[in-house]
Amino acid sequence: MTERSPDISIGIIARARIPELDALAEQLLALDGPEAREVVIGVETAGATECSETTDERGVRWITLPPHRGLGYNRNRVLDAVRGDVLLCTDDDCVPKPDWIEALLGVLEDPRVHAAVGGVEIPAAGFVGDAISALGFPAGGNIGFEAMFGVDPDGSTENITTCNCAIRTSTLRELGGFDESFTYGGEDTELGHRLTTSGKRIIFSPKAKVVHPARRDLSTFGRWFFVRGRAKAQYVRKVHGSSRLVSNRLASYGRIMHAHATDPEIVLIVPLIAASVVIQWCGFVVEWFAPSPTPRG
């Protein structure tokens, strides 16, 4: 008897085999939605020089990834492995809500839609943590996806975030998967650009939510935005018309300050926005003049 192919695949990448991955796999298997599903987790593994696969007793498929190849490379190795008609993505530090799968798949019931994207909830984390969460990352942070990235009245958006999305596998493969030159991030932003410029529709689903932990301290904040700056340099180098990315981000900063104008955190939010711009610019300059090598195959 031929084994039935799964209706959906849930793909995750991780930089290490952290204990939280097993708990997340259990949660993903238990969520509401199609029973014919698979969970595929790609994990960077020290000493690995090529990819290999194992399957555990629950049917979770683990892909061993060579380290330091970058996020685009890692996501493509998961894409190579999945068998479902739809690939759902989240991050190794996220916890999807019980109806996460159904909310994303509901959008894809329309055959004219090729991808669905959702937002995040970030738990309260004190004065500093809440101010960092207000900056709109990831996936809109606590200001919301709509305010950060823009959503048309019909739900259309030009952005996708791999911490909370669903994409038709055939569409993703048709477009060639993720761009492996994006090693620090931004591979989802670039994919959103290719989706929309090729006439594919991305729809935002406000009901599709994942919980993401807060960034609580300024050192984590600084490291993260420096890496974002490197990712932006890779994006600008690859994508023409990147000035729109800058103008959209500046507009989102204005919306952030307006939304929090009467909140006590505004006294920290404003300098954090300024600091994030400076730190990202430093990362941008480093990557621009000393670009990271494109990962070997």
C-alpha cells in the first residue's frame, strides 16, 4: 500500500537542537487542522558537511544541516524535503495558537491566493521589553502586522514573514525557493517581493497568530538590529527599487510613535528607534564592504 502524502507540511529551521524543538513538534502535531500532516525540522549540526534525515517515533522528520550556510540555504533544504501541498512556517522560538493552521489554510481556500501570513503576540516583558516589542519586529511585533507592513482593504499585502506563514509548495518551487544569498535574514522579505512582482497574491490573516518571546534586554536588541542591518545590505544589493523598503520603514516608525504617544514607554521607544537605525546602518556598512560569501551547495 502506498503511503498517503500529507496535505500540509510544517517546516522549521533551527541553529541547534534545543529542547524546545521537541515540545514545539508535539504542539504542532496536536493543533487543529488536517490529520494528514508532517513536521519537518532542519537543524544546523556541528561537524555536518552534508544533509541527512532521520524520523523519530512520532513521525517527525529531522534534517541535519551543515552549519553556517545561512537562512536561505536552510529553508531550501526543508523545502526539498517536504511533501505537502502547502508549507506552513514558524520559528523555533514561537508557539502557534490552537487554530493557527486552520486560520492560514482558510485563506488558501481561495485558489487565487498563493500565500497567507499572520501576526504575532508578544507577552508583557516589563518596561524595556515592552518598548523593544513596540518597534514592530518580528511580524509587526506589538504594533501589529498591518501597521508595520501595510495591508490593503481586501487583505492583500506585499510582505511575508517566515515566523508565521503558509505558501503553496508548488508556487514556492516554481519561484525557485528561497534566495540562498540571504544568510542573515531577509530571505522572506525577498520572497515576498518575488511573489508580488510575479503576480502571486499574499493575504494577511489576522486570526493566524503565534506567540513569540519578548526581547528583554538592550544587548539582545543591539545584536539583533546589527544582524538586521547586514540582512538589509544583502537585500539592497539583490533587489532593485529598494528605496521603497526604506520609505515604508520610515512610515512605520511614524505609526509606532503615534500609536504609543501617550504610553509611558514612549520615552524609551523614541531613543530605541533612533538607536535601531544607527545600529542597522553599522551592520549595513559592514556587510556592504565585507559581504558574506554565498554558501556553497
